Amino acid sequence: MEFKGKFQVSGRIIEIGEEQSFSSGFTKRDFIVETSKNDKYSSPVKVTLKKDDCAKADSLNGGDGVDVEGYVEGRKWDGPRGTQYFVDLTVKSVM
């Protein structure tokens, strides 16, 4: 059985990254959503579109208000500095 946590983020897009392609054929595209309305304390959140969903970013622009939903995904990496854990917020829908 596979468990995935869900997330929802609302705010304004402050940055849209370029699509990244890897030798394995995997593609991803990140964008940053500012979730805070408080000018003093920002709260930017990086979310990621993967594979065929990368095209969803083509209709987005900086400054757009968005509601983003998706899944929390994590991974473990054993590297030269020891074990590290990473978290991805993988987008399934952008409204």
C-alpha cells in the first residue's frame, strides 16, 4: 500500500523556473508561490510539476494568484556527507 500526503497552497506566483530535463528522460519544472500577505515576513513555497504536467506552467505568469494542490513526496539519499532526506511538493492541479 502506498501512502501520499496531500497539500494545498494558495498565493501569488513570484517565480517560474525553466523546464529541466535529465538523461533518464525525467522532466520537472518548479515555481515559487508566495503564501504570506505579510510584507515583513515572506513565506515562499517551491512546488514542482513533473513529467507531462510541466506544460501546466505555460499558462502561468508571475503575479498570478493560484490555488495549488498535490502530493507530498520524500526521498532518502545516502551521500558522502551521510544520509539526507528531501521533500518535494508535487503539483497535480493549478487553479
